[in-house]
Amino acid sequence: MRALAILVAFVAALAAAAFVGKTQLEAMANAHPDVAVRAGNETYFIPAKLVRTDGWRTDLLRVAGCWDARDAAMVAGISSFAGCDTSHRVPLALPTSMFGLDVAMGIHKPAIAATFWPNYQPPADQMAQLGEAWAGRGAWAGRRSILRADWQMWRIETPASPWVYLLSNVPQKGDADELRQFYAGRCYRPEKASDAGMTCSFALHVGTSAVLEFNLAADEMMSFVSLREALIARAGEWRKAPVNGSSSPSA
């Protein structure tokens, strides 16, 4: 079924691209210096130079009117194929140099690959395990909930598992909806008794529903606190409140 959906989307993209034309697609791509992405009641104006395009998928989103919130659909009837009615991701390449010396000294690569999710939904398999972890069932019996103050996250862990789940807040009910709301990523520890060699996939909440997702290798983990603060500040610069039903960047 998924393969069929991808094939249909691909065919729709080719047909749309042929209908719209290469020149018009390029004009759409260069129409704005940023990409306006709606996330609930907020709109984020992400500089276009930071956004990684994804070939025909991006062309499909453009002509369907769900790549940039300011653009209307150019080809009627393909929004469902493009996934406009679902949460779509915006892939980013964030130059390490934009985050300052503290981050650049710990992350020795030119750019950080990240994904901006307007309405983030954690992976279903991880949510199932997080439910077990929070309830302390099975291998998670006797699990601990530890505040990592410098990360501003809670760690859910047990010596029996190499996985450490991260929450942005302490659940009060502990049901699936609350765990999904507070999910902030997970880490893998090769040594269950210590953080040596630990790597993490973070889902950093930067708005009401928006999340920046990225990974850090073991030798990059020491830079997380500085990177976290820099990402939240940068997302705050991108975020604009809606004005009279629409959104626009400030002067």
C-alpha cells in the first residue's frame, strides 16, 4: 500500500511538473527568501538557504500548495497525493558556524542535519516502549525518572535496557496522549551502567506543536546544552504570530 501511494505521488508529481513547467517551478522556488511553514496557530519563516529540497517530492508539495503557507495550489486535486492534509517534514541543513563557538568546538562537521516538524508525532514503536518504560513493566520494572537539569529534560532509564527515553515534562496521568506530548527523544547507551559512548536522537520542542529533530554522536553530546539554547533562540526568530488570519515576518 505504501509503495502504491509513493508511485501515485511520483506520477502526480511528474504530471504536475509537466503541467506547471520547469520555469514556473523555479520561479516558485525563488519567490521568497524563506519558507513559511504553519504549525498550529504559529507560522515559522525558515530561511530558504537552510532548507534541503527533496527533488520531485518538493516539486509535488509546491504545486499542491503545501510547501509554503503563502502559496496556493497550482494544480487542483493533488493535495491529497502530496500529503497536504497530514504533517509533513521540512529537512534542514544548519551550518554549525551559525550556533557560535561553543557549539562549533564540539561538533566537528560543517552542518547539522535536522528536520522541522510542524506537528510532531513520535514514532509508534518508540511510544509503545515508552509506555512500558513509564509504567515500569517487564524489563522496565524498577525504572528511574531522573531530571537532567542542564538538558531541561527528564530521563527514563533502567540498568536492564540500553535505551534512555527523554521527556520534556513529568506526566501526571501517564497515558498515551500525555507521553506523546512530552516525548523529547531517546538515547542509546552501549554500556548500560554509564553514559560512556551514548548517542541521542532529540525531538526538541520549539513551539506549541513544532519540533526540531536531530541526532548527536557520542563525541558531540557535550555540545547539546549550547546547541539546545541556540536552536530554541533561532526557532524563536523564525516564529511569527498570525495577524488577521495570516502570518508574515516582521520588518
